[in-house]
Amino acid sequence: MHPLQTVLTELCYETRAYSGLGMGGKDCLAVDLDGSSSNLWADLYASAPVGCESTKVVIARAIRGACEDSMGRDIVVYFPGVPFEVKS
């Protein structure tokens, strides 16, 4: 499982596959949110362990590369290039 999906799961976010605009039908990792994405960004930032540079780099890349689509009141945040893996 991709480290970002692991972090999101540990933070109790429900992850899923999503295909955003311009992705040619390819799926990536996504999270559905009620309202604003600010809590997600704060949770990701706070989850980076002190001294664990590899996790910090994964989180920083994810935040920089993230996209959002509005679904009425809800938002889907997706991470192009980050694969979604079904949890076993």
C-alpha cells in the first residue's frame, strides 16, 4: 500500500479510487470530505513524524499534487499518480 494511503487510513479517512478530469480513465487515491479540506491538510501535516524525512517528503508531495472536485456540498480530494490499493 502506498505510504500516503497508509497515513490517511491511520488518520481514519476513508480512501477510495477516483478518476479525475484529464486522467484518461486512470484511477488514483482519493478521499471524500464534508465541506472544507483544511482539516485534511492539517491532519496530514500533524501526522509527519519528527525525524522521519521519507514520510514528510511523501506528505509534502501529496499536498502539492492534490486536486479537488466539488460534488455539491461535498469535496473529493484526489492524488493523481498515487495508486489506490484495495485493503486486504
